[in-house]
Amino acid sequence: MAASTTTSFPVPAFSPIRAAVHAAPNRRRICPKAGHALEILGHAIEYLTDEFVHEGGSLSANNGQLEAVQLLMAANRQVYYDCPEAPSFRERFLSLLRWYAA
């Protein structure tokens, strides 16, 4: 389950969210093009969820608005996870130590 940024109701996700067990969250290197796509998708998700809440829509499995939000959220995750992971501070530090040792 995921939650909208402006509402607290849960929205089931289409694709599984990658979770790291007992690990710090990985950061991503987001290029300007992907950043712009994430921004647009985020605004679209926020707009649809706000519209849904203001209309007082019901949480049903066959609600077209909720399906649209789910599709946008899945696209948002896809764009984010397509960006390469940035090395952690620990990885950079160990790389620097190996470079000095060589």
C-alpha cells in the first residue's frame, strides 16, 4: 500500500515497491530529464488525488480516478528506479582508501 502526498487514504500499488531490509535508503542520481518527469508525474498525482477527495469519491476497486492515480504512481516509481544509484558515503570512502593503497 502507498499513500498520496496530500491525503492519508491508502492506494494499492501495481508494481511491488523495492524495500531494503536493514539498509539505509539508496539515493539516486536523477538527471534533469528524469527530474522533470518526476515533477510532472507528482503534480498529476497530487491533482487527481485532490480532485478525488474534494468530490468525495468512494474507495472502490473499479474507480477510474483511483486507477489513473495508480498508473501514475507506477510510472513515477519506474522513472525513479531507472535512475542509477549513487554510491553511499561508505562506498566512496572505501573506494578512496583502496585508491590510496594502490
